Amino acid sequence: MHYRYSLLEKAFYPSDIEYKVLPSDLIDVSVDEFNKTLELSDNETFDVTSDGIVKVSLIVKAIKSIKSEGSARIDSAAERARLKYITTGSGQALVYDLKRNELLAYDKVISDGGSPIAINYPLMNERAARKGVTLDAVATEWRAKVTEWIAIAAQIEGLREGAKDAIDAVADTPTAESEIEFIVNGITWPSPA
């Protein structure tokens, strides 16, 4: 038995199977040559020459694609790191923004020498009432959280941007994919204590 290969169809046709119609461009390929195609790794491909020789070669991804995939993995990892510190969801993001605005408004009243009225700060007021503390205690707690979050966010963003800069700097060489893999896997993201 042997195989036949069609360059046009990019398919093998074993000689022991009868076909109603066969492509007109068939090339005879030995069993040994055909077996090379069965031993390919995920990053290999093959071509068949006109004399039936199977030529195995590495699949070379375009550098732009490799960099894009690496950058997307960095962005995903950065988001996972952020989510260790914050609650996910668009509704929760809105609540965080409302808290931020309340804190800014509260601090503005204080800095202007005024006395904040609890009803004007519903989120702060709810927390203060539930915890049995003052609005000022809630404001102090939230300021500390903001300071902590800014430091963590800056660290994560620095790692993210630095890794993406490193990926952008990778040259189009045969080792580019492994260099980008090293960059992606080499980041130690912050994690809560």
C-alpha cells in the first residue's frame, strides 16, 4: 500500500481505497513519508514535494499576532490581579463611583469649614448607622481604602504597562514566541496579604 497526495485538495488518498473520482494532480507518497505527517507536533506543518517527499516545517506565527496574544494575556492577568482587591461588576463600579463622589463632596464641605449633613451622603450615612460610627469615621475609612487602592492600582498598572512595553520590544526572531511567553509568565502580580 502507498498513499497519494493532492496538492490542490491538500489531502491524502490511500491506495487501498477505491474512489469514484480522484483529483488529477495526485503524487505518490510512500508509507514512510506519510507517517511523517502523523508525527507532527502542534507547531509543525508539512508540504509534499512533486516527487512525493514530505517536508516538515515549523509553523511560524506572525510577530504581530504573537505580540497581540501576549498583550491580551497581560491585560487579562492584570484584571485578575485587580479583582483580588475589588468587587467585579458594572453595578459595583457605579457604587464605587458614588462612594468616591460622596467622599469628595464630604471633604469639600469640611475643607470649606462647613458641617456635613448626613442625609446628603446616603452611602456614608448608611454605613455609619450600620456600624454605629460617625460620618467622619466612615470618611477616614474610605480615604484609607482610596490610598491603598491607588498604590495597588499603580503597582498593577506599572507591571501591565512594563510587560506590554517589553512585548513591543521583542524582535521578530525565531525565539520571539518563547521570549513573550517568558515575559507573560514572569510577572509576580500583587496579592492581598
